[in-house]
Amino acid sequence: MVKKGAIMLSSERVVKTIRNILRIVLLSILALFLSCSSQQESERMFTITAEELQTQKLAYCSDYFSFIGSDDRGLVAFALDNNRGRDGDSWQAEHFVVLHDEKTGWQVVNGSGPYYNVTRQLETIPNSPDFSFEGTASTGLRIRSGSNVLELRIAPVKIQIAEKRGLAEYRLGSAEATLIWGARTLTGRVIHEYLFVPAFNRLTRKYPGLFSDFHGIYVSIQNVGDLYIHKQKSMFFSPLIAKQEGFLFLNRQGYRLSSLNVSVRKSSFAPGFYRWPARWEGSFAAGLDHYAFTGRITDRKTISNWMIGGFAMGIVKGSLVSARETWTLYGLGELVI
């Protein structure tokens, strides 16, 4: 006699298999249908000249700041993405912001979403009703938010990765930083990610294949260093942005990662034809040393669900191991599946 538990287990496997097959079929059809136009748009980003850009008037710029810091009450994670664009005679801007306290969880914050780019700024970040900016990433930056009762002070960012293709630019770096949040003063570090792309503006236009299984890991190494890693399947910004990339800043030295290998060791349920990554393992070389790392999502916040994929932020905890030492990791994970 077949046991009820065995039937249920078999049914669950069938459902999971069907979901995976449907997701693969849907994604394959979508990719086939849209690949030609996407490839042409991607190539144009790296070949357009400054003179042509003045006529086309289409561009996009982004500054992403990920802060991890601590005080006597614990660890806090804060991320602020600042995107702006131009499309013809219209100018756009938007923030994406999250704030997490390790003891009380995700906080309610003001400011996420589009706002009027009335000053028509692209290279620099325009002020919004919720955030104001003084300085630059290269010289030192102060970000204030009265509505959230916080201020982020960032020392000049030390660039670890810089790529340029035509007019397009991509930079990654980090710096010491202080977050004043209410009555708390948290010392820590910021990872900064900068992107400028001509002949492109995701704030006004749709681009198939722009994101595909993107995993971004922004973690602090015991408040004395940083580790940034991303892995993705998308080749939209290639060769400007690699499918796997990262840097390590430790003992006052910065290194671009080589021989980087990242794999998902555990995934968790998502309400659609996909699953959230839940734990990573990997290895890389930095300078003359080799490292192994682990990271796991301990508190995920789903931002959007599209059934065949989704967008979420999460707290990442893990470890970094070399031949001589082991460090703990704590920070943010960005997932666009």
C-alpha cells in the first residue's frame, strides 16, 4: 500500500518540475523574441560619440551607496540608490532606499521612488524632498535626510575597479563613513557603485535582458574592510560590466578579485516560477592570497514579484577565510532574479 506521505512528496516534485519547465520555456521565448533589438541597443551604448549624444539626448547615471556600521546598540545597514536620466527634453530622477537594524529589522523610510529632476542634473545627484547631497564621492560626500532623521558622512571613495567603454563608465570603490541616525552615531564603511551609460535610460524605456539572475553582495569585514561580489547571467552591459566581478579591501589594501567562483548552495521558496538564493559559497584570489567565503540571507525583504522573477534585499551574514585568518561578514544582498 502506498503511503500518503510518499504520494504528497511525489506530487510536490511533479509541481516543482512543471514550474521549472514553464519558467525555462517562458524565459526562452522572451529572450528569443527580444534578443535582436536588445543586442543592437547594447552595442550602441559603447559606440555613440559625444557629438551624437548631444543630438540624441539619451543617457543614464547612477550612484549606489551601501553602508554598514555599528555602535554599542548593534549593527545597522543602509542603502541608497540614486538614479537619474535624460530622454530628449525630459529629465528624471529616483531614489531607492532601505534601512535595517539587526535587532528591530527593516525600518520604515521615506524617499523611495521617482522625484522631479528640476535642476536637470545627470552627472551629480539632484536634491529631492527627502535627501540632499553636498560634495562628491571622489572628494567626500554628505547626505542628509530630515524626513528620516539621518545623515551619512562619507570620506573620499578609493576606487578599486574602473571600466570605460566609449563614453560609458563603471566604477566600484569604498570608504570610511559615519551614519548619524536619530540619537545614534554609527561608524562603519560604504561601498560605492557608479554607472554612466549613454544611449540608454531605464527610467523611461524598457530593455529586455537588462537584469538576469543578479546577485549583489555588499558586506563589511568586521568594520575594517569590505568585500563586494556580484554574479549575473545578463550580458547587457558587457564588456563594461562582467558576469562575475568583485573587490576586496582589507588591511588598508584594495584588490580586484581574480579566479572568482561563486555558487548558490541553497535556495528558498518564491511565489512564482523562480526561487530566491539563500546561501552562497565561493573562492577567489586577491593579491598573493587565496580566500574562501560563505554568505547566507538571514532577513529578506521582497520589493517586487513578477512571477517569473523578483527583486529583493536581504541581510547577508557569513565568513571570509584565508590561510592565516578568519573574519565575519555582515552586510546587504541585492537580488534581481
